[in-house]
Amino acid sequence: MTSRTPADPVVADPVVANTAVADTAVANTAVDWLVGRDDELAAIAGMLRGTGGGGLLVVGEPGAGKSALLRAAAGLAARDGRTVLRAAGVPAEAGVPYAGLHQLLYPLAGAFESLAPRPREVLRAAFGHADGPAPDMFPAAVATLGVLAGAAAGGGLLVVADDLHWMDDATLGVLRFVARRIASVPVALLAAIRPGFEDVLIEADMPIVMLRPLRPGEAERLVLERHPELDARRRGWVLEHAAGNPLALAELPLSTGPGAAADCATSGTAGAAVHIPLTARLEHSFAARLRGLSAPARIAAVVAAAADGDDFAEIAAAITLAVPGPGGASSLRPVLDAGILAVSQARVRFEHPLMRSAIYSAAGPELRRRAHAALAEVLDMEPRRQAWHLAAAAVAPDEAGLTALPRLLAQQARNAIALAGRLRGPLDREPLEEAAAMIGQALTAGLRGDGPLAEKLARQAEAMVLPARVGAALCGIQFVRGVTAIGAGRYDEAFGQLSRMFDRADPAYQAVQSTWALGDLAEAAVRTGRGNEAREILAAFRPAADGSMTPWTRVALVYAAPLLAADEDRAEAGAEATEREFRRALEANLVRWPFYRARLLLEYGSWLRRRRRIAEARAPLRHAHQVCEAHGLLPWAERARQELRATGEGRETLRAGARAPLSPQELQIARLAAEGLSNREIGQRLYLSHRTIGSHLYRIFPKLGISSRAQLGSALADGSFSSGG
């Protein structure tokens, strides 16, 4: 062991003395609020009473109270007159050599000048105060031991090192060196680390104290002391979900309001995982282990957290789908090695119940959706569970923008279910509540352009509500199908789906809610030559007075008016009337209805373009494109982009030697035909007859040097054409 000589005196810095005084002041308080840790405190006190130095390694899960125990120990040491030095590992500094050592010895920096030249220069180099690379571990460790021995000369020293699992390797090497040499000097080392990392100090042969979860009586005492205002039900909920974890016992009551227990108990669906709302501190603590994992391993952890069951084969299959590239299932291995998950008898369990919630909460919405989509794909044989995951994959719960209409549609279904229960007697509410949520999720998927997902959710919801004959819910499902078809440009289908909402003999008819689709019905009608049918339906369903309209009905009528006017304008006088209708509609207060305002702008710009008012058309089309892009209305954003291209904006730069030019409209028709749309479908999108589309294609083929529709894709991809004015 290296001992201090008269040639290298160390004088304790006043900062350390002040810290000791502060620790003395809080010592009793720190010990008093540690519940259920009497044995651990006794072990620490025994170490501190030793005549020489000693060491103790505290091992505990996130939130087990390691840091609190170390603070209490620092208070006890200060009360006994020991100097206390502290350091704590942080992820951001894990790769910085000697970052932890700098933190530990910083209070003694003023004493470095009293060191012999060699150890002084070694420490200055380690802390970046001298030129040259960081020193090797051995000379830095020898210099550190000399500094610590000098600081301990006055009355003993306690070195507190927290979160060793995040400490840089150079500092860990120094601490191992010191731990093996402090038996005969009054320096004590107290360190804390998470399970699975104990081997970083294994060579030091330090005694280990494992922090167990608090026993039920201890846990209840802690909650009563910290949160005496909790009633018995909420206290029971906290005790159940905290599972003896001190941090969770202290923080869970802060994460939600008084309804937390009831909300979490009834959220989700049968068998679905309940994700508990956590405070930022809880989430940070429990999700911290993810930071050291690779991206595939983090995805695997999120899939496990999103799962509503514990079957290993099921979760592994979903991980294979969610993790890109080969070997997806193997990405679960680092998660198991990190102690986040355990597998026993083909069942997966989290190390702590709150770990699941923390990992799920810390993942972004896109990653959560990917996890749910993968789980849904492997649950083909369990439609109830699959439907829940499909709904979760459609939209994340914290997303804004598109959620207003889906939320309203889902809430209307819930209201109808509640009313049906009162009128017809008790209903099995659970599947009906699931169906209501799925209707909203299906609409979100349709608005985003994911037609297959929207229809899958709609079918699942329909199977649940049809036997109960809840008309408003069935009406909402038809609305979803109609709007999704409009987004895809399938106007014939859209008209057929929406028409059912106005047929009094159809189960999907509902007197009030059907009127919400009047605007969408009008759009589908005018695109398919059924404008007069739409006018008849509007005349029959238009409320008698403004006071009897719902807000959504009023918006639907605002949206329908200019579309039906445009369908009629043949003479110049008709065009003027149509423009007045568009301007009147756009002046209406649609702040809370961005979906319909964006579509009005798109329709107005398209109408202007068709009347050859190209310059005027660009502004509303640009605005429509921006709004649709911002809100994720991808089908309408793409349509606005195509309309802008048809005005000549954003045309491709053309290389020399291009083939005969295509006009903007011809280019638009060629692209739509290449996507597989029929002449009729293209005509519905562009307000042209299918015969006109056929004539355009007859002229387009020679310009592109092709002879069939099947060659359009490759010809357009080739790019050796130009778009003329």
C-alpha cells in the first residue's frame, strides 16, 4: 500500500468541511424517512465504526432506494466527523475518461498544489488541466489514493460512489485500486450499482448488500407517511402496482389524479396490458436500462411492453416482424441479459411491473405503432386481441391534429351504446366500448390513407355492434367507409357506402348522425354524375332551422353547397354563383374543422384550374397541400400536389432530347393511369368524362413511344419526356 510521506502533504479543502456540516444537519432526517432499511443502515454503521477503512457495495433495482441509502450514510458519516466525498455516474459522461474521478476529487482541487510534482501532474493531466493525453490508470490511482489518505487524516473519510453502472472505465479502475488498499487507512468506500453489473468491483472483494422490495407492512407505512391524503382504494392501487419499490410508492400517487385507480383498472380491453401513467422521475428511472441497448434490442423491449400477453413464442414472432433485417428474434437476448425481462416456462415477465409502463411510455408513437402492428399480425387466430392491437397501431393516444373527428365519432358511438343500455336493458358493454374506440381508430386510418387497416377495424367493430343494433355506431362505420373511399378516389364506392346512412330501412341509418355525411355524400355524388340524387337527399334531410343543427351537420352543409353549385354551373352566371358559394364557405368559421377547410381549399383550387384560372388556383392549392401535409391527410395532400403540378408548378426539369411534351393535364392522367386507375376513376378525380380520358390517353401513348397502358409506369419512370404548357 502507498502511504503519504511528509513530502506530499494534503490539506482538506474548506468546501469539504462545509459539506460535512450540511450532511450533519440532515443526518437524522435522512435516516428517519428510510422505511424498511434498518438492516442495511446497521451494516453501513458497522462499516463506519471500523478502526480502519472498509467498503460496501449496495445493489438494487431502479427505485429501490440506493441513492437515498447513500445520502443517509453520508449524513451518518458527517455526524461522526468524517469528511464525505461524492461522485455519481451519468450516461452522458460514461465515455469520458476520469469524469467520475474529477467529480469525486473536485472539492480537494485546492490541495493538489501541496502534492509532490509527479502525482500533481498526473491528476492535472487526468482532469484536462495539462497538455497531453490522459494518464494511465495506475499512476492516476496511486495519486488518488494519496489524496484520499491525506483528506482522511483529520477524522476519517467516506467516499460515496453512486450509479457505478454509468461510471467511466478509467474511474472504475481507480476505485478498484483504492478499494483493495484502504483496509489500514480511515477511508471507507460505499458504492451503489444495479443488478447485473456487480462484477465491475469484483476484484475488490467488497461485501454486498442487496436491497429487497419493501414488505407489505413497510410499503403501506411509507405510503401513509408520504401521502396521508390517499383514500383506501387509491392506497391499495399504489401498493399493488408499486410491488414494494420505494420510489414507485412515493411517486405513483403524484402521477395521476384521484381517479387513477378506477381509470387504470377499467382501461384497455380484456387481456390487454394496462400501461400505468408515470411521473417523469419514475419513467426516467425504470426506462434507464434501455439507453445502453442497440436499436433492435430497444424495439424488442417495446414489443414486449406493448404485448397484452406473456407468451414467449407470440412475443418473439412479433419481434421478428418489428425488427428490420434477419435475426430479429435474437434482438431479445440483450434485453434479457440486461435484466429487463426474464423468461421462465415459455412465459415472459418484466423485472418490475412498472418497467413495462416506463418502456412503453418512453418509446415514441411511431415505435409503439410498429410494435402493435407486429403483434396484431401474429394474432390472426384471436380476433378480439388482434382488434385491440390494430386500433393501437392506427394512431398513438397522444397524437393531435387528426384526433378531433375520430374522437367525436367514437364518443357518439359510446353515447349511443349507453342510451341503448338504458332503453333496452343491460348490454355487454365491454365489446361495445371496444367497438366505439375502433370506429374512431378506423377513421384515423382512413384519413391517413391506410384503407386496408381502416376496413379491417371497421369490420371488427361492425361484428361487435351489429348484434346489439346500435344504429349510431353502424352509421359511424359507414361514414368511415365512405370517407376512406373518397380519400382513395373511389367515388362510386363512396356514394354507395354513404347512401346507406340515408336509407331509413338500413341498420346504419340514424336520424341525426346521418346528416354529418351530407358534405361527403355531395362530393361523391357530383364526381359520379349523381348530383341530383344528392340534392334530393339534402332537401329531405336538411334541418328545419339552424338551431336544430349539430356543429358537424352545419359544417357538412357548408361543404356541400359549393360542390353542388359547381356541378350545376354551365353558363358564366352559374360560375359566378359557384364562386360566391366557395367564398362564402371559406369565410365560415372552420377553425375547429381543418379537415373540411383543407378539402374546400382543394376543391376551390381545382375548380379554378379547370376554368383556366391557373394563377389564382395555385394559392388555395398550396394552402390545402400545407394543411393536409401538416395533419397527415395523405390522400388529400397527394391530390393537392397533383393539382399543383397540373397548374405547371413544380414540373420536372427536362433533359435535352426529350420526347414529345405532355401537357400538365396529360401528365396527370398518365400518372393516374400508371397507378392502375380506370378511365372512369380518373375522370371522377379530374371532373372529366371517361371518354375524354380515353381520348387523352390515345394522344399520350404516341408521345411516350408506347402502345399499351401496361407500359406507362416504365415510360414515366424513364423520364425521357417533357411536360409542356
